[in-house]
Amino acid sequence: MNTIGRRTWWDRHWKWFVPVSCVMAAALFAGLFVSIFVLVLGMMKNSGAYQQAVTQASREPAVIAALGQPIATSYFTTGNISTSNENGEARLIIPLHGPKGSAAIHLRASKHDGIWTYSVLAVDIDTTHQHIDLLQSQVGAPAN
């Protein structure tokens, strides 16, 4: 039996196998990264501090006047939040937008015995550079 002319599977297919394997590994890594990113953002958006801040900003007449209605949050919230049972801390920047413009909620809060207390809760309007302090009417509320 003559085997001189026969090539192995690797010899015949390596030119497509190597790039396809690299692309698949990169896609798997990117998918893992995106999944972790979405999970972390979801945890931030489900926190009591986030939800209370967005509710407070959406009801503030000065914010409504500056942004119009409806007011919605953008996807990329930045900052950090850490909770352990009924205690925690949050420092977040939450982008907002409405028909008239965009803004960002800046918050710094601590959670003790299930109640979020804000040391900073303000909205900065991008177009007018207006700073709206939301702490005037904000009182600590039970967390979710």
C-alpha cells in the first residue's frame, strides 16, 4: 500500500481550522465579558438606591422642566454598589435623557438596617449645566 501521496486531516485543513478556532475563542471570551457586564448592570439597576434615585429625579419639577417627559435612564450606569444583608454603600452616576436633553444623577448613599440614606443626590443637566439638589425633599426610605 502506497502512503506517500496521502496527507493527514491536519495537513489538508489547518488553514481554515486555526483562524476559525481563534475567532470562536474570541467570540466565547467576548460573550463571557458581555454576560458579566450585563449581570453587574442588572444588579445595580435592581438596587434600592438606584430605583429610589431615579424615582425621585423623575418626579422633580425642575428635572421635568429641563428634560421633558418621559424621562428614561440610559444603559451605562457607572459607579459601585456593595450590600451585605441590611447594610451597604452606593456611589453611582445614572445617565438620564428626555426629549429636551440629557442629564446625570449623582448619588452617594449608605444603607443601615435596610434604609438608604443619601449624602449626595443631585441631577446635573448637560445642556444648561444646571445642578438640581434632590436632597431637599428626600428622606431615607426602606430598601428593596
